[in-house]
Amino acid sequence: MVAVLAVEMASNWRVNAVAPTWTPTGLWRELTADQVVQQATNFAQGVPMKRVATKEEVASAYLYLMQNDFVTGQVFHVDGGVDLSVK
């Protein structure tokens, strides 16, 4: 959808998206602190970076896409390499 919208709305608008993976934010407020730590630990084991993203790292992706006027039609993955094979 991002690519199609970017083409349709060019040259007046840019369309991009940020695709973060598991990040400890307020969205997980229904979990206890221990459950959040356990979720983060479980996720980190399967990611090449061996950790979860910080809110600041995810926010920096949004800032980059907002500040660079020559980027459009992109889905910016902030995921620690989750789709890469981990050996």
C-alpha cells in the first residue's frame, strides 16, 4: 500500500511507513514488569542484535523519514534484523 500511495500522491505528498518490531512501550501496560522483561528476553534471543529496540531508536526512524524530503514509498524496518537467519 505504501508504494502504491507514494506513486499516486507524488509529487505533492510523500508516503512512507515505519515497521518496528517488539519494543517495550506503553502498549504493553497490561503486562506486569516481569512479563515485559520476559517478553523482551524471549524476543531478543531470536534477533541478530540480541536485544529489543528502544523507543528512541524507533522514533529516530520516523524523524529520518520526516526530515529527508527525497524518500518516498519506503517501509523502514526497525527490527534488529528479525527477518535475517540467526545461527
